[in-house]
Amino acid sequence: MNILIVGSGSIGTRHLNNTMTLFPHANVTVVSRSKTALDMHVHVVSSITKAFENLSFYDAAIIATPTSLHVENALELIQHGITKLYIEKPISHTFESIDELISLAEQNNVQVFVGFDMRFDPGLNKVKELLSNQTIGTLLSVQAEVGQYLPDWRPGTNYKEGMSAKVSLGGGVMLDLIHEFDYLSWLVGSYKRIVGFNKPIDSLDIETEGISVNLFESESGVLGTLSLDYIQKNLNRKAKFIGDLGTIEWNYVTSEVKWKTQREPDWDYFHYSDFNRNDRFVNILNAFYLATPSEFDARLTSLPQSLISLKAVLDAKATNLKSNN
């Protein structure tokens, strides 16, 4: 199997390591500006063009560059003949050239998936099962939050120089943590409307927003809140789902889902502490590599599906701009 990975930052390196674990005999080429950052058992080139000079055909490609480069890289890869493509989330930071990407992918029968690996979290899958079975009746409301201290995200790097801190690279807490916008749409349906407020956190000294609070309504009428921040020193990631017959609570940090109905006085629990963070990345990559045009894991996020969360982020940002005028 010939695999091309574009980008060698933290997520690109993770995908490289996981790919080599899944397929130790694969022929892997990495597009990287810094060869010293990689184990040299893979072939490293400086550009996509050079990757195809080295090898004319790849079975699959992964894009793990800054968000602002995703669409540009995807267009180039498809033009070189790639027919199976995994793009790190989010698909982009704007809708610019998205229609061109969709059209080119359709014309060339390219499978495009976007890396929303939280759909592979066992806890959220348990929540989806409970909601599908109407364990808590009709879902009425959702309260979700996530926060983690940005300077702690990537040890050994200057967070002020990274993608998260730069508007031009597609940074900011709303795009960085777009997983929340995605898993909520996956669990409760597309957004009918969303409004929000966001602003920088002065103490972080970065260009992008560091805190965001949003209100939304789903197409099915579910009302929800979603808060995101770069400032909580200890990781916090959880959600509460309120139905007319009970409540479900998911806690990522404790690897736990609990639920209670009006008929039962005690909580029921689902624990998955033996599942670690990297297992999500391994499982989504395995699903991607094994996907065929006729059959693939339903948890994989297609290119059109990935636009739901991007539109929600951009719509929420637009209401914030209007409120400040």
C-alpha cells in the first residue's frame, strides 16, 4: 500500500505513527518542511509535486497541514490522481473554493472524509445509542462545554506561533474545537439556527478568539448551549442531554456516560476508561483505509457532512460581528 501524508506537525506525526502501526509494511511518503522532525524510515519530500515525482500512484492520502491550506492541498492531490483522501478537521476556515473541491471530487469519484474522530469515542457512541432508543424520551435540550489551557496543548512548542493563535492559519477556539459542533449535529441533527459571542483572552496574547458561548436550535427543535475556551487549566469536556423522560450525561475526562429516567431512581453507567485517546485516531484511520466506495463505517464524516459544523461556526461568528457593530 502506498500512502501519502501531507504535513508533519503533531497531528501529522500521530497519523504517521498510527499508519505504520496499522500497516507496518506500507510504503509511506511524507510531505514535510522539516525532515529532522521525522523518523527517516519513511520517504520525506518537500512538496506534493515532489511526492508524485518520487511515486506516481498512492492508494490514499492524508492532509494534516494548517486549516487554511486544507482545500488548496486537497485540490492539488485530486489533480494528481488521488482517489481516497482524509482531511484533518475542519475542512477549512472559510467556504472559499469549497464548491470547486466538491465538484472536482465528484467528477473524479474521489472518496473524501474529514477527521472528526470524536465520532469514534465510545461514550458518544453510547449516547447516540441511548438517544436512538429514546431511553430518555423526546430530546428537548443539550448543554455542552469544552475547555483546555492552550499553552499546555503542544508541549515543547510556542503556542503564540502555532496555528491556534493565527487568524490567517484558521485558528481560534471555535475551529480548533469544532469537534463539538460536529458531534452535536451528529447526535441531534443539523442546526436550524445558531447565535454566539466570542472574544480573545487578553492573558493568552493571541490574535484569535479564546472563548466562545453559543445558543442553537436543531432542525428537530432541540435547544442547546455550547461553550468553548482555551483557558481552563484542567481539561473539561462534557455534555448533558435532557429529554422529557430522563437525562443523559457524558464526561470525556472520566470516560463515563450515565443516564437516569423518571421510572428509575438510580443512575445507570457506562464506563470506558480502558479506551485511550489515541485509540480514536487509530480506529478512524483504520476505517478510512478500509473504506470502499460501496461500503464504509457510517461514523466517517463525508465532505458534505463536514460543512454542517463549518457553517455553524461561521454563522455563530457572524452574529458576534453583528453584535459588535
